[in-house]
Amino acid sequence: EGLDLMGRQYGVANKNIPADKVLNVQVLRNHQPVKSLRGIQFSDQAALNLVLKDNAKDVWSGTADLGLGYGKNMLYDNRVMGLNFSKNFQTLMMYKNNNTGKDISTEVKDLAMQDNNQSEDEDGLLSLNSISVSNMKQERYTFNHSHLLAGNWLWKTGKNSELRLHGNAFLDKSDFWSEDATTYLTLDGMPVILEDEDIKNTQSEWKGEANYQYNGSRTFVDNNLRGYIDFNKSMGNTRLNGADTQIMVKPHKCYLSDGFQLSHTTAGKHVYKWNANIDYYDLPGQILTVENETERLALRFLDVRTALDDVIPIGKHDVDNTFGAEYNKQDINVGMGLSPKRICPYHRETLYWTPSMNLNFGSQRIDLSAKTLLTHQSYRQSNSHNLWVDPRISYHWDISGMSTLSASLTGTHTPLTAEDIFDTPIFTDYRTQEINKGKISAEQATALNASYQYTNPLSGLFFYFQPVYSRTTDNILYKCNLDKSLYTTMATDSSYTSSTLGITARVSKSFSWAKAYIAAGVTHQRTDYRIMVSDDLNDARIYYTTFNVDYSLRPWKIVSLEGKSSVTWTQQKNLTDRQFSAGNTLNWKHNLGIYFFFTQKIMMSWNNELLYTNKKMLGTNYFSDIAVDYRGKHSEFSIAINNIIGKSKMERISLSDTMKTYSVNRLRPREFIVKWSFDIN
């Protein structure tokens, strides 16, 4: 209804607002949310606006799901949700729980940045132990006990002002088991490490957000305050090359962030902008190492940024000037056992000026900008002052109402952070240790991309084609060492240049017959890089290619089909010494869903999944799920049986630029669940 209730957490709305409350969905192209900038500053952003039915407005309503089932143990999948959408107040409040493998935490992830000045969330050097099975739904291999409580409230505090609050808590206990054989491609003889892990993860994550916005015809004000704290940990055991080893890691995180924006447009259409951000992160952690010592690690980040934007007319053109300043302080504290922590602070101060200009030639537009940065960095006794220029040029051509062509060329400098500089040995997992060289430096990158897009809604034909090229210099070159089972990566004084060349294309077509739709897409990427094999510098290359086909049709009124097939090919080559090449992997995946509409109230779905690789020893994996739904006017009843056909374990081989890993993961057993959903009015 034109209001932004969800902010950056629109996953809650996507997954939970009942479809029968939505009248239609408006697609807003070139959406400019700031009223005072409409018709003055171009926006290439898109937005979706949900238009609700009249009976969903100005009333309290709700939905409840009660699900119970059995597999190896009792299963549950429940939800209670309350909704109210009115002119001056909107809310969506919800509680969910399940142990069926569904990851409900994704619904409260920040899926979009509110503005270009808001920083990404920082993560520490430690993380929870986890697994990921390529090409497979997470629900098939996740053993969880999850609880999610979320609330979203929005008040219209005036004609042009609003206050929005978010709050959520995610609690989960999950366990996983896996067998891994890791081959190190950068070590002489390519040694193999065997691990048999049995891990229990506990997550307790709490997050809140408050946003005030005034969106007037001349002035725009926005202040966004966010806070987060967690108490996560992984505990368990592993058999490391046949020896029992205890696992413990506590990767905690806490942050407080505030972002402020002000924009004012004068009567003469002159625009002034000012923004300021302050972020503070505290990332303490503990990890039990393979040497049976506890590493105590703490990272603290303070990031302060401010920028002023002003438009200066020069002849017939306007030059948008952004003047900004940034201050960044990062402290890393590390101690082993009872020894005192070693503290090493890193500071960075930056002043920058970014002039930009738009040149319009009918249906064509050229955007030019050049960010000039004066940066000072300090770490221990070393200091550096740098003057950099990061140019950007982009071109956009609306060839017709159906086709567009665009291209851009960008250059950037990225200073290393304290995590990349800190030269005291740090364990990033229980048997992996990283040592940096303690020197200040920066990576320089150049990116070139182009795209052509054709859209013809009348004929149902859509086409997209995008080649890309990127080149990064001054990448740190690491030397690797394996001492029994302790894997160490140590930064050398050398650096290397990497380059990536890729192409992405997709074409889709809809047909009037049987409401058919088919789409095909391909992505191919080649990356050249360098690695140290023992003491020798080697050239290496990795290829990644994926091809997929999507289709759907409804040949008869009672039957609908939706399918997708994909193949992913990965290959790693050592161009200097072929004996250190990892070879290739080829993974196929086919999904087919068949839906039967026996009546307007009764529907049955039959979902099939087929997975296989080019390694015959890994076999073929087929999974089948069936569900039957009965939908009444205000309620729904369903019975689902999952993993009717399937295996208890999944074997896979994966490749990276320096490692080859063979993994065996446990899968969920055959399960059934009965669910009753009903409206609460």
C-alpha cells in the first residue's frame, strides 16, 4: 500500500503474507522513493508494491499452522501470525518453529541495503562449523530444532513521516555428521587429510531496528538504528586421521549501527545531500585448536563515515560533487591459553571527492565519475599515504521500447583490513592457521562489463546477454604448509595478478498453448591466478560452467508440470605442473514437480529430484516427495510424505583453487507430516 513496512527484511513478507489478501502486485521501474528528487535525479532501481484487497485493510487478521509428523523422531512445523494493514498503522508479527530441515532464519536476513552508504555486516575470523551439499535442497540434510520470533511495526506519524520498528530472535539447535577427505593441491605429493565430524551447533541471535523517515516535497530525512547480539557455538568431536579430537568454537558477534540521511531540494531545483554513519562491532571468540589449546580472539571495529553532496551547474550540464571523510579503527586481540592477549590496532583515515556527470543524447546516456581518495593507513610502526583515483564510465542506450544496451568500466582501490594484515598466527578453524605479513597494502581492480536485454511482453520473449571481465592486482601470495594435521597459510612478500573472464546469457519464451513457458541460461567463467606449490610459483586456472533449463506447462485443466534441469562443470588446472591439477567435476540435477488439481479444493503435488555426477563410484541419487492439500474457505489441511525414495548418505566431490574435497553427508530419513492451517479473525 505504498509503505515500507519490511525495510530490508522483506523475506518475512514474501514467505508469510497470504496470497488471498493481495489484489495485485505493481512493478515500479526506475523507482525514486525520495519525493523531492522525483523528476530531478534518475533512479535505475525497481520496487514491488503489494496492493491489498479491501477486506484485508483496516482489520486485524491472522493465520495459524499446526504441523505434526514422524520420521526417525517426532516432527513439528508450526506458525502463528498476526496482521494489520491500515492507512496509519501496519504490522506483521509472527512466531515459527520446526525441525523439518527448513531454514527459517533466512526470512529475517537483511536482503537489501537501504542506501549506498549503509555498510555490510562485518563477520569475524571464526564461524560455526557447517556443511553444504552442492545441488541439494538444505531440507534434505539439515537436522534442526528452530524457533523464530519476529515483529514489524510501522506508524504514520504525520502526512509525510513514519516510524518503523523491527525486532526478531532466532534460536536453533542442530547437528550434522560428515566424512571428508581433503587433498591439498599446493603441497608436494598432494597429501590427504581425513575427518569424521559429529558436531552440534547452538544459535541464539537477537536483532532490532528502528527507522524514522520524513519524506516531504522539499526535504527528506532518514535515520536508521540497528543492533545485534548472538551467543552461537559449535561443540563436538572429529576423528582426525584416526585420532579422536574435540571441537569447540564460539564465534560471537555484537554490533550497533546508525545511519543518517538528509536531502533538501530548493525552489530552484538545487539539491543538497548529507549523510553520516557510525558502526561499532565487537567480535569476541574462542576456539579449541588441534594442539589442545584454547585461542581467545577479539576483533573490534569502529567505522565513521560522512559525506556531503552538492550539484554545481557548468554550462548546460550539472556536476554532482560528493565530498566525504572516513575513519576506520580495527583492533585484533589474540591470546593462547592463559597467555596475555596481543593487541595490534590498525587505523585508516580517508578524504575523498567524487565529481560525476550525466550526459544525455536522446535515448542514450553516459555517466562519468572519478573518485579521488587521499588515504592514510597505520599499523604498528608502518604508515602509508596514498592518492588514488577510481574512475567509472557507464553507457546506457534505450534502443527501443523493448531492447537496451549498457556497458561500464570501473577502477577501484581497496586497502587491506586488519584481518589481512595482522601477522600474529591466528587459528581460523581448529586445524587451520593463518599468518599475514604485517604490511599495509591495497588491491587494485579493474572491471569491464556489458549487457544487452530484450523484453517483449506481447510475444512472451525475453533475452539477456552479459560478458564480463575483471582484473585484480597486488593479491597476496600465500605459502602453505602441512605439519601432521595442522595446515598453515603464510603470506609471502610476493603478490600476483588474477583475471576473470565470463559470460552470462538467458532466453525465455512463453506460449499460449497449455500456458507453456521455457527458459534456458548459461554462465561460463574462467579465472587465472597463481599459487605456491611447495616453494615454487605456479600458474593455475579454474573453470566454472553452469547450464540450466526451466519449463512449466498445464496441458490439461487438472495437471500442471514445473521442471528444471541443470549441469555444473568445474575444472582446476595447474598450468605449470600438470601433476598438481585436480581434474574436473560434473554435477547434474533434475527437478520435476507434477501437480494434480482434482477439484477447486483438492490438490496433490509429486516432486522428484534426480542427482548424479561424472564419477560413477558416487552413484545416482533419486528423491521423491508427495503432498495432498485440501483447501477450504478459511482453512487448509495437508499431508506430506518426504524422501519416499532416497538414500541415507550423499557423496560429492568439490573443487576450489587450492583444494579438492571428497565428502559424505548424512541425509534425513523418510518422513511424513500432517498440517492444519486456518485463519484467525
